[in-house]
Amino acid sequence: MKLYSLSVFYKGEPKVVLLKAAYDVSSFSFFQRSSVQEFMTFTSQLIVERSAKGSRASVKEQEYLCHVYVRSDSLAGVVIADSEYPSRVAFTLLEKVLDEFSKKVDRVDWPGGSPATIEYTALDGHLSKYQNPREADPMSKVQAELDETKIILHNTMESLLERGEKLDDLVSKSEVLGTQSKAFYKTARKQNSCCAIM
């Protein structure tokens, strides 16, 4: 999972204006970095241009995903990430950045702004912080912990049954389970096996 670009734009009527951007092109060859960065800016600008105000979208291009959020006040943000990066985290980042940007940069500076004139330095920090979505987003962290727990539980059940025992055999031999419980288990087992997708 990787973030490559985080950009803030003003969606004006004649054209879209880049206000500020941060890039992480370290995974590309040194000689390709400037071209890749220019292409990311071009793609981001094009996506904002073609998106309606008040909309969010994700556009797939090869193995990359471009997440765009255009607010109704014409302020827009674009995140370019790989296809594994969670969309929810990308849109959380965009919302946070645009809210912060609109508080720190006066609205009258948006239409005529440029990366050189806009005083907003937090993009690089956000780009590096959100490289690991689990650390940056509490919800992703909780989901990852739940997934780990689920894997451990599956491994534990499998390791219990590895000794050559089958759960069906254990149920039939059990003295603790009543006849009704055994019948319920067998019915549930049949229901689950008929619906399993192979």
C-alpha cells in the first residue's frame, strides 16, 4: 500500500488551478521521477476538471487509483495511490486536508493561487503519515487487529483438529452433548455443506 501524490486544487470555471501538492516518487527510477510527478499533476488536474462539484470518485488507471473529492465551494483534493490502498482512508485524508486547508488559506487566494504563493506546508506531513493507513486511521488499525484475531482463531481450531480427530467424531462420541444437540449439529453441518461454494 502506497500513496504517491496528494494535491489541492481550485476548480474554477475556465480552468482548474493547482494550489499545493506533495509527492512521494521515491519508488520510481531517479531519471523517471520528474516525468512521473508531472504526469500525476496532469492526471489529477484532468480528474478534477471532469468531476462535478460536491462529488467524490475513484478512477482506476492500470495499477493506480486516483481518489478525488471536489467540494461545493470549488476546493478539490486528489490522492493517487496503488490499488491496494483503502478508499475509505484516502477519502478521510482528503476531507481532513481540505478542511485544514480552507481554515489556513484565505478563500480569496484560491482562484489566483499557485504552489509558490500558497502558504500551506502540511501536505508532506500528511503524505508521509498516511503511507501506513493502519497507523494513520484508527478504524483501519482496529480492522487489522480483528483480522489478526480471526486468523489466530482459525489457526487454533485447525491445530486442535490436526491430531487426526474430526469434529464430527468428537460430537458423536461426546457424552456431554444431548441427543437434541447432536441432531442440531448434524442438521447445521448438512445445511452448511450444501451451501458451500467450491
